[in-house]
Amino acid sequence: MNLIRIIMRKINQFYNILLAASFILLAGCADLDLEPEGSVFTEKQKEELTKIAPERLQAEVNGLYSGLIKCESITDWFGEERHYDFGFAAAGIMFDASGQDMLSENSGYNWFRNSMRYTDRTAPSDITYFLWNLFYSHLKTANNILFTVPADTSDPLLKAYRGQALASRAFDYLHLVQIYQFTYKGHESAPAVTIVTEETTPEQAANNPRATVQQVYDLIIKDLDEAISLLDGFARPGKEMIDQQVAYGLRARANLNMEKWADAASDAEKAMEGFTPYTIEDVSKPSFNDINASSWIWGSDVSENNDIVLSGILNFPAMVCSLTGNGYSPAYAGRYINKKLWEDIQVSDVRKGWWTEPVWGKDKDGKDSIVNYKTPLVDMTWTTTYNNEEYGVIDWFGWNAPYLNVKFGPYKNEYNNPTNACDLPLMRVEEMILIRAEALAMGGNPAQAKQVLENFVKTYRNPTYVCAASDAKGIQDEVWFQRRIELWGEGFSLFDVKRLKKPILRSGINFPEGISYNLPAEAPILLWLIPEDEVNANEAIDESTNNPVIAVPSV
Amino acid sequence: MKRKLVMFLSLFLIGMGIAMAQTQVRGTVVDEDGESIIGATVQVKGTTQGTVTDLDGNFALSAPAGGTLVISYVGYATQEVAVSANPKVILITDSELLEEVMVVAYGTAKRSSFTGSAAVIDSEKISKRQVANVTNALSGQVAGVQVTRTNGQPGTTSTIRIRGIGSMAAGNSPLFVVDGVPFDGDISSINTADIESTTVLKDAASNALYGARGANGVILITTKSGKSREPKITVDVKWGSNRRGLSNYDVITDPALYLEKAYQAIYNGFLGTKDDNDVVRGPEESYQLANRYLPTNENGGVGYQIYTVPQGQSMIGMDGKLNPKATLGYSDGKFYYRPDNWYDELFKKDNLRQEYNVSVSGGSDKINYFASGGYLDDAGIVANSGFKRYSTRLNADYQAKEWLKLRANVSYTNYDMASPATQEGTSSANLFYVADYLAPIYPMYVRNADGTIKIDSRGYTVYDFGDRTGGNFNRTFMSGSNPASMIELDKRQYLADVFGGRWGLDIDLMEGLKFTYNLGTDFDNTRYSRLYNAFYGQYSRVGGIVYKGAYRTSSINHQQLLNYHKILNDVHSLDILLGHESYDYQYQYLMGSKEKLFNPEIVELDNAILNPTAESYTDNYATEGWLGRAQYEYDQKYIVSGSFRRDASSRFHPDNRWGNFGSVGAAWVMTQEDFMKDLDWVNFLKYKISYGIQGNDALLYNDGETNNYYPYSDQFTVKENNKDFATTMTYKGNKDITWETSYSFNTGFDFNLWNNKLSGGIEYFSRKTTDMLYYMPVPPSNGYATVPMNIGSVLNQGVEIDLRSDVFKTRDLVWNVFVNGTFLKNEIVELAPELNGELVSGSRIYKEGKSMYNLYIRNYAGVDENGVALYYKDTTDAHGNVIGQETTTEYNQATKYATGNILPTLYGGFGSSLNAHGFDFSVSFAYQLGGRMLDSNYQSLMHSGTTNNAGTNWHKDILNAWTAEQKDTKVPRLNAVDLYANSTSDRFLKSSDYLDLTNITLGYTLPGNLIQKTALGSLRVYLTADNVALWSARKGMDPRRSYTSSGGYRYSVIRTVSGGISIQF
């Protein structure tokens, strides 16, 4: 009896040990090869996907275009969301805000006020970091494609990929060189920005001095030359992509800066083939919001599903469109035109109506004051009902002051549309016409230039237009005036001022108190400093080789 | 039947017994009150021979003469008595037992022989605090533990740092272990009333067994279990009210004074500048312009007119004072405007807090159980915010067989957290910002011309959003917002179902050898609802927005443990643990939104029609480890212990996944030595020393918050671009990334002197974190700005002192006090070699040999002869060497200087309790000394009236601003066009010392003789108050929130005063 029990006990123990051992064995198989699902994907997942769906490489090329319309790119870096952080269009507003043609309230709701006040130039500034990151992360996408796709490929699709990447990279450097240095002419040997290509190793990048302006332009031209040849015959599926004509347009811009007039004129001509400017009728209402317009050579095709749209107010219409149903503009921070510039626009010019005109009258104390605003572009009889009160255009949209832009229409041209899915122009035929006119004039053919200019303005903007100037410089200035109003708000004004070495005149017009001062041509404050993070991590740049810290100007 | 079996077994064992003289023992087991204990186990030491006591507490067995009997019973301290004929054994209850045995990693340990450093906070301490979350009750309780309370919203968690901060880019939070199983869930789901004890493991000897996850310390939460044999029913009810626990800064409250200052800023902005005709503006013109712009949105104006002045007269006179004929209140014919006290309207209301807890616990010789239910409703301090929680728990263990014990702890919690949507930052939606920083001149309500508050056709109060949607003015501060309306009409809710299960079995394999299997699961399903209302505010223009989210967190943990315990010759005690653990974690996220609501009250997607969005993703994480521990004890005098864990984490590349961690420790109980026996004032004295290696795999993304589970790989995201895919690289990974390793050293004494007159410990610790997970900055021109790396090291070292004293102790009166303090020094030992010993990151500087908390900011130099702010700037010679210092008004050209360490050098807590004649009174404090912080909230209240600050309130210190009459000041003059008057500098660096009166409790327990006539066991009534007072360097500044700055504008800490009643049956 006892013996049996002892044996039973032993067997029990044996079972128990077996049980314990099996638990341990079972548990030994923990799976540690885990992958994310959805939020991000890893290199391994990417490689596996490329095996089963090689056509997904197109997605990487599309990254060249999505990289221009992304939001919250520096949220982690800054520690909180910045509402100006919505891609290339935001950079354009920063450039314009730093000039003399597009002004706004100096208020906390104006997310571009630091650019307007030149307090964003410093090395630790979030704006300079934003700009630097925008273009360098964008050209990283291009470099990755150039690294992956062999240069000697004969596959037409792969050639087109390379061509787009090269042109896209040229677009980035063309902006970087103008943000961090003055114009090409006269500054060819001045330090510009670091050059990073598909061949640059991380070690090289860590000790990468500022290339000269000349070196950067050499790369831009080389990339565009190659892009133009690679993109020959590439029929793009949509206008958000770069094709050969866009590459010509980019090279026209570069050649204009380099004052290679003949090349600029011929490139511009090639770029504009098949495109026609907006008609007077087209721009007799707020527009510039649809990539299908005949005048757009290249643009960002923004769909309602895009992050910048879903963000609500981290997008261009929220900041610039005066008729959006959702945004800072104009009730909190409107975008106004330089009053003097507006006054110089002829009454017969349809563009006069792109900004509101003050209506003068007597206020309650009998003093002369602005009592209303008007523009023929907007249906001033429009009303909306909110909490049982009826509001007109001016009250509802919160128009605070005259010279407010109505150039940019709301999405689908519906007033008060809360969806800010407006497409964004990147290159319009009008710009190419104006490049051609300027280049012809400066290249020794002012008569033809005058004809090109008059032809465009008379047909498409101001039927009674006559170009008063006839010499090259005079026509160049006239083209500049046309650019200032035609391309207002599209990010060109600051670089034009730098290229033409013009002063910035803000005093005596409608700039807010405290920033209504004038700056001489090529004022050093116009240059942003290379961001602190680059200076700290790049051995070859230090405070002494960065742009100088300049006192913020005051009245 | 059972008894028969036991008897049979006993006989059987005796039958097998070794030949030895046997004594027939007949004894009794009673408790301290002399009541007999039924079912206590009586065992002959060193054998399996034993019995249990009968209904009268009696037992009988035969035992070897000269042997020892071990008597144990759940809830009582195990006792050993020498074998005698008729022993009477008195078992001492649990309360003293807690001092003896404590919960440690993968088991329990005798405190007296523990070689590591751990602190236990018992349930009584926690139950006094009115917190939904145990982390909020830890402040000041434990040496070495720092608590920062970033947010006062009920239900949120405090940030805990144990023995300093050891990581730059990885998580610094301790590991939470609930009932033996790592816990990544929401600590708020654990009812604090269910917590038996909270153990903080601080050194490597205590927590190296947690390998991968132990480097930042471990907090073990143990829930209650049944102890008494008789069922015990406890009912506790608390009822009280909440108020804002911290007042605002000393801001201007007089509208006239505010307007005068705003006027002064605009006036100064014009004075001396040139007009369009290049004529310098004089006082008269500046006076005219300032009056003109004051009620506008331009040039520093505030946007509102709230005073009526006689026709043709100006609001502010040439003397800078309000027109004496001005009367408060202004009507434009359609509306009437007068300021409201937003602070009072939003915060000066009492909000109810109520909490009900019921528990039943008990046990028999085979089963122990604890069951509880709780309901908490904490309304917070603002309307429509709060935390409601239903919690239930059943903990039980069952001795199924002699060799098999089953355990299960199962809890289910449902909570509903409603909160104002935005609780931090300078957002217009953040009522804590708007209410505290809004100038005292703005109306909160839209008023009809007759002065009555406007009510809309739906019956809603019409609030003034300051954007001309009601009223004709445009506020310059936070236009388009009105938090009062938003808390009335908007909604944000987290509705959570949290399930926690712990199942286990213990199998006695053979004498001293036990196999334990533990399965732990935690599931948290949270439903998120968000409504932006359709009627008022920014989103009313799109007809309202509804968001709906579902977050599911699950974790499954398996543990297989083998414990071996052996005592040889009564003096050699050996404990060995071998084990294996695996952990799987998954987080699933789903979120959708739609605009334009049909029924404005229903927060569901199907109730809205436009612009749908949807997103979802899943993250996966797992760890696996093999572990072992051995402890040898000689005669309860010398103890050595060692532990080892080999751990793997899925966060790392398969080549770098496994790491080895472990510790060694030793202790010497000096009071066991003969030479100490004569020192009868020394009751207990132990010296201990330990050293160990621990890991940390918790790499975060660059935001410092989000877990990064795949840092070894480049990461990409896919986006929509014109109806096609577009991918971009969003994260640069590094295949070589691996464990962050901490080397911890700990040594010190535990003591008990003069019979508890003084007890506690003193310890020195150092923790060196090497191979720090760190985001190495690379030139952003690469297209990415950082690469994760294992580089550099940080050293945290310090001394902890923990003292407790029963100052006075008699039958009727017990008075004790406690105090603890931690001296902490934090130092960066090594940075990446490329950095040459220094890394500047924004306003922080990381320097070898210096604290990780070292600000890099400009130094303030007062004001110049015009009242403009000055900053210091280094002057250099031709070679760039610094040769001196000068001052400049150009902030950007001023030099940045390191502030040196700003972390507090000493922190801790103290308190006292008094029990006398049924009354109990206790008070506890937390404190911190020797640190500094940027008082950035004060900074924003010291603006100079610039256009983008117009309408922001001022601290009363602005009255000291420079004027021509008041030149002896360091406060720059008011000026609407100034840029750098209140820029970040050491001017705003303020001592972060504080003293926090965390809790006061007063209770009365009815005398036993009164109670005995009723069915009650005991009855206690009490009053308790939390977050009673805070003393800091400046009124309104809360140094408990952060180590670096007061900023954030967050939900204020809550002061709660409650009355309660606690009954036991």
C-alpha cells in the first residue's frame, strides 16, 4: 500500500515536471520578428512588396510631388504643430511676406508674421529650419530615385523617372540658392548651400561646406540639361508631374537669374508651347485654384483626401484665400497688396479687381474714413445665415481693411467652402511669357519684347494697355511690375527683388506700425541663416561661414 | 474527510519517520486577542509532517523532542516554537507582517534579508489620497521617487522618475508590474482602494530580473487578497468638492488699469517715430494715435470699447489716465459691452467628487478571496469634464490539491473620462490659457443693448467669441474662441473597458521545489468621441465635426518559474529561482471623422454627412527572457544574492536583439552578531551593497513621447497623391541600434533603533547609463536630421535618507513622523565623439561633465537709458577669444550662456500622524529644493504690449515698467512695436523650490464598546483634503509640472476636500 503510494507520488512528480517542462518549451517560441501594420512600413516590408508588386516604384516617384504638399513636417522637431507647416506653398508665402508686395496683420494669428518682420532669419529659427528641411528632404527623394535607377537605363519609364528626379532636384536647389544667398549675378563666388547628390555619403555630408552660387547653378543647369533629354517623349499622366516642358520652364528661370538672356527666352518659349494664359473672363472672378486651367504648366494637384486638406487650416487657402469657409484668412490675418502697387494698376486692367478697393465716406463723428470695400470680382450680394443672423460678404469673411486679395478663389469657387482642396500653381504660362519678354529685351531685342508684353497684357488683362518703355532696362522694369501683380502671392516677389537688386519700400503705405520701414537693395537681413542644426552637425559650416546675424530693422 | 486525510497523511509520514525520540504535542493557536485560530497549519520544521488546528484552535501531533514547530496562517506572521507538550501559540497579525515580507520581483522576500533597495507604500497611505490614479499619490512618499504632475485632469497619470533621469531619447518611465505581470495599460483603471501595497524597486539587485525594462526602476502594484477567516465587509464612502488647486498669477484685474497700460504701449510705439511725411511724432500726435488705435485691432489696440466717454473726449487723457468721466460699459446701440471675470466664471464653482468602495474578503484553509466594487465620480474643476469609473475585482486563490494551488485575479473597469479638448498650449481652444491670460476687459457674454445676456432662439447662452459673430468688436487676444461656450457645447470623451486577468498555478514538485506558471493579460478598449459643435465657434461654420476613435491595447504575458527553497542545518538557507517570460503587446488604432451633423447632439459618424476621413494602424512589440536568481543566507546574518536575465526585444534587429543583464548583492545583518547583542537600543541594523546591469529598450520617436518599435529600420509612409500612392521616408533607422545599459551601484544601512523610536535607511546610489539610445544629429541636408545610435553615458548619483519615528506610543496615543530626502546629481559623462563634448539643442546644452538639464539661454542685463531691454554679449579679440562682455539691445546678437544644472538637488517629503482616543490626524508634505526653472508663464504675462500680444493680460509687476519718471527698474518699458522686451533669458529663471501640502486627514473611529452593540465591526468618519496648498517662488507658478519650465498652460491641479465614512462588518 505504502509502496504504491510512493510510486504514485513519484509518477505525479514526474508528470508535474513534464508539465512544467512543456510549459517552458511552449513559451520558448515567442515571435520577435514583428512588423508594423499601417502606420509606417520598414525596409524589409518595402523589399518584399517590391517583389510582388514592382509597379509600386511609381509611388516613390510620386513622392516627388507629395513632398511639396505635406504638413506637420517639423512638428516633432519643434515640439508642437506649426500652422505654416504645409509644404512648398507655405515657403512661397514666407518669401512674399518678406518682401514689399504682400502684407498682413502683425498679429498672433498671422503665422507668417516673423517672415514679415524679419525675425525669422536667425539660425535657431523654426522658419529657416522649415525651409531647409522642406527642400533637402524633398531632394532626398530625388536622390534616392537617382541612386536606385541606373543612369544608363534604356527603359523609357525608368528614363522618365530619372528625368523627373533631376528636374525636381534642380527645382529645390534653385530655391535654396536664392533663400540663402543673393542673386547669381555679382555673387557667383559667394557661399550658397551645401550640395548633396545621390553620391554623397553621410560622412561627406557631415563635412560639407557651402558650395558657391556658381557651383549650385552649375549643378542646376547640368541636372536640367540631362532631365530635358531624359524626358523627351515622356507623356505625363497629369499636370502635377514634371515633363520636358516643365524642365524647360525651370531652366528658363535659372537662365533668367544667370542673365543668359537668349537661353532664357528660348527655354521659356519651349515651356509655354500649347498653353494659353487665363482670359480676362477667367480672371474676372477669384480663381487660380484649378490645375485644369489652360495657363497652368505645372501645379500641385490637391485632392480632398490630401493631408493638408484634412488638416483643415494647414494649407494655402486657409492662409490666403479671402472667401474660404475655414481659415485664418482674412478675418484674422488677411493678405493685402502694397497700396502703392495697387494704385499703379490701371483702372482698365482686370487685375485691379484682384484686391478690394476702399469706399470712402463719413464715419459717425463726421470724419472721412473707409466705410466699405468693393471689388467687381466678388458677388457682394451673397449672404449666409448663421445662428439666425444674416451676414454679408464683408461681415461674414471678416474683411478688415482695403487692398485685401480676392485673386485666389475658394475650392470649387464656392464661397465659404470649408474644404481647402484648391490646387496650387507651380508654373504658369504667364510667367514664361514674362520671362521671354524680359529676356528678349535684355538680350538685345526690346522691340520684340515690347510686342510680346503688349500682346499678352492687351489680350489677357488690360485691353487698353500700352507699354510705355521701349529700352531694355525700361522694359525689364515694366515686366517686373507685371510680374508683381500677375504673380502676386505665388512666391516670386522676394526673389525678383533680389534678382533685380531693388530696394524694399514699405514706408508710407499700408504696412503695420513697427515694420513700415525701407531697406536698401541687397539688405543683408533678406538672407536667412543656415539653420543651427546644420551648423552644429556639419563640420564645414560654422558661425563665421554662416550668413551674418543682422539686427532686425526698425522704423 | 479532509481532516481524516490530513491525519492519515500525518500518520503515513510519521510512519516513514526517521528514528528519533517523539514527543506527543497538544497545543493551541490563538490570535493577539486570545481568539482561537481555526485551520492554522502546524508543521514540524524541516519535514512535511504536520496538521491543522481544529474549531477550537487545538492541534495534536507527535514531533521530535528538541525540534521546532512552524505555525502559519494566512494574514498572520509565521511563528516557530520549540517542541513542547502543550504550547500556546499567539500569532501576530498582518500589519506588522508587512514590515517583514514584501513583494519583490517574481515573488516575495523577507525585508530583513533583502540585499536590494526597495520601498513599500502601504494601502493606508494611498487610501487617504483622493486620487483616481496611484501615481498621483506617490509624491513625497518614497525617497528617490520624483513625481511631476503635468496635468490636473482627473484620471491622468503623473510622470514618475526613479533615481534621476538616465536617457535622452529613450523612455525614462519606470516599469509598472501589477500582481506580478508587466503592465502597459492605463494606471487609472486600477482602483486605488484595491491596492494592498505599492513597492518601488530602485536598484539593480531589486529589479535586474526585469532585464530589458528595469533600468528606470520598477513599481510593483499588488492588489488585496483575503486574510481573515471571517468574511470582512468594508464600505467606504467619500463625498467632497473640487476647486482649482492653484490660483492664477498675480495679474491685473482692473479694466481701467489694463487699458491705461495698453494705451501707454501704443503711445510709446508712436512717440519719436516718423510719420509718412518724415516728421517725428511728438506727444500730442502720439496721444491722438494711441487713443485712436486703442479700441481697434491695429498697432497694439485691444479691439474693444468697454467704457463710455462723453462725445468728443478721448478715453485716455494726456496724463495716461482713464478719462475721469468714463463709465464702465459701452453700447453701440445694438449690443452692450462690459468685461466679465472669466476666471471666476470658469473656476470659482465647486464641483462634486464622490467615491464609493465596497469590498468583501475572507478565507478558509483552502481558499482566500477578495472581492470589490467601486464607483468614482470626479467632476474635475470645469463643467463637463471629469472622470467616472466603475471598477470590480475578484482575487482568489485555491489550494486544490496539497501540491497544487490555483490563483486568479480578475478585474474589470469601465471608465468615462470627459475633458476639455485642449488642455495645453497657446491654443484658442485651451480654456486654461484663455481664462488665465485674457485681459480683464473682455466680455464673456454677448449682451443686448439693455445689458441683458443674449439667449439665442435655441435657448443657448450666446457667448462672445470676439470675432464679430456676436457683437461688433474683434478681440486681439484669441479671437474666435470662447471656452465657456466650448465646454458647454463641445465634447471630448474617452470611454474605456479595461480587463485585467492574472491566472496562475503553483505546483509543489518536491520538498522545497515549486513550479509556478503565471498568465497575465491586459486588454484596454477605449472609445474616443469628439464633438465640435454645430452652433458656435470655429467649426460651426462647417456644421460641426464628429470624431470617433477606437484604441485597443492588449498584452499577454507568460511566466514559467521554478523556485527552490532549502534550509540546511537551520543556518544555511538557499533560494533559487529559474524562469522564462514572454510578453506580447499590440496597439491598434482606428479613427474616423465627418463634418456637418444632422442631430447636433449625437456624436456618431452616421449622424454627419461630409468629408469623411478614416485611418487605422497596428503596432506590435514583444520581449522574451530567461531568468535566474539565487540567494544564500547564513544564519540570517550574511546574505548574498545574484540574478541574471537574458532578454530579447523585438525593437532591435535580430543580430542585436539579445542582451545579458544581472546583479550581485550582499547584506550583513549586524544585529545578529554577538558583539551587537549588548547594544539593546539597536534593534536592527543591516548593511547592504549591490551592483548590477539593466537594460532599457524603450526608444521613442523624436517627439519624446511616441514609442518607436522598429528603430533598426528605415521607415516609410504611404500617402495619397492625386489618387495614386506616394511614399516618402519618414524615419532614418539604424540596424546597429541595441540596448541602453545601466550600471547601478547601491549601498547603505537599514536600521531600527530604540524600539521604533527611529527606523529607516540611508543609501548611496549611482546609476550610469551607457550606450544611450540617442538621436545623433546629422546635417539636415542629408534629408533627415537624426540617426538613432547607442552613444554616450549619463551618471545619476545621490543619497537617499528615509526616517520614521514612533515619537510617542502608548495604548491610547500613537504619534509618528516621517521624513525622506534624496540628494541627486545628474551628469553627462560622455557624448558622441563627433560632438567634441558639447551638443546644443534649442535652448538646452548637453555638455560632458554637466547636468543633462542645463539651459542655454541669453542673460538679461536690465534696461538701457530708454527703457529698452538689454542682453549680454561676449566681446572677442581678432582671434575669436572672449575678452569681455558688453550689453546689446539686439537679442539675436547676444551670447547664449549655459545656466548650469537646473534640476533640484534635494527632494522628498515629510509628514506626521497622530492617533489618540479614536481620533486620527495626519498631514503630509512634498518638497523640492535647489533647482531652477524658466517661469515662461510669467514671461508671457510680462510682454510689452506689442501687436501680437495685445489683449493678453499683464502680471502686476508690469507696473514697474520703465518710464521717464520711473527709471530705476529692470522691467523694460511698454512699447507696442518692441520685439525683445520679454524674450527668453535668465530674467525668467526662477527657483523651482516648493513645499506642497499634499494631504490632511482627520478621522474618528467609534469606540469598540459602542460598536459591539451593533452589527458593525468598526466605524470611522473622516475629513480629508488633497492638494491643500503650494508654496513656490512666485504665486501661480507650479514647479510640480516640469523640470524645465512653468509653461504649458495646463489643467490646474485640483484641490479636493471630502468627508467620508468607513464601515466594517
